[in-house]
Amino acid sequence: MKTPIFIGITGGSGSGKTTVVQKIKTEIPSKSLTIIEQDSYYKDQSHLSFEERCKTNYDHPLAFDNDLLIQHLIDLRNKNTIEKPLYDYEIHNRKSEVMAVEPTDIIVLEGILIFYDKRVRDLLDIKIFVDTTSDIRLVRRIIRDMQERGRSIESVLNQYMQTVRPAHEQFIEPTKKFADIIIPEGGHNLVAIDLMVTKLRSILA
């Protein structure tokens, strides 16, 4: 195989990043595509109690183990298999097991802060920012966290006001300037997704 192409997809929490990634996934052969979630690289917090882990600001750049993420991206670029961490949102910590991930022609890195660290940005060949209004992002986050992560609406709203919204304004929104492509409204923007898929198919060809 040739050297993998790295695509970064970022945007605020609930912007529709994952929907964009999933729609790309349905259009590109699985043998040619690898998805890496930045959430998998939250720092290990086994040394903290559950109560202490609940207080961590998970929307801050310091919450992520970027050193490990960067090493894994470099390993994939060098066509080596990595052992990707797995994260459990209900216990706010990594799982004990890991997942073996092999390099493919196209590697998509998805997460809220992947443009914040220049070292990560410099590894990305195509940078995409999914731009969605704050009210829609909040509604999506409430639904997702209650249905998929076992949270109460009170905890979701408290987290949003205390950490998610301030972090978005301070760390995420400013990275829009680094994007090669901006997709308004995420997974509902079928025109933008079709153009992206066409580009990826041309890369594979």
C-alpha cells in the first residue's frame, strides 16, 4: 500500500462530526478506511477516584494524551499496526483492553480538539471543520449523553455551562481558521459530504 492519507474532522461537541464520518464510511470500502477517534486518547485516570474523574474538564486540551496519539499517527503513516486505547464514558476512564488498528489508504481522525495541537495538524493532509450553531449542538449533546452515556439532563446541562461552552469558545472555535474545508450543519449537508467522498474516491483511484 502507498503512504496513508490523513483526514482530520473536527468541530464542537454535537456538531455532527461523527455523522459525517459515518456517511463517509458507508461510501468508502472498509479495507481502505480507518477511523481514529480522539476520545480514545483521553488520558488514563486510573489513579483517580470516580468522583475525582467526574470533575475532570474533558473539553480542555490537557485532557488528551496527544503524545500517544501523535506516536500512533506516525506509526500508521509508517504502515505499522497500533494498539488504540478504548474509552468508557460511564466510568470516565480507559478500558483495560486495547484495539489493534492496521494502516489503510485513508485514515480519518475525528475529535473536538485535533486542530489545537500543531503537531497533530501537521500530520493531517486534509482538515475539515464541521460548523453547527450552538443551540443545535446542545440539543444533540443532551440526546446523545442521556441515551448513550447514561447521563441525567441536569449533569449534561451543568457540564455544558461549566466546561463545554467555555472550552468551545476558547479552544475549538478559533481552530476553524486552520480548516481546508468548512461543512455547515454536519451530516445534513449532503452536498459537502458528496464532494468529500468524490475526493476520497479519486485518492483511492
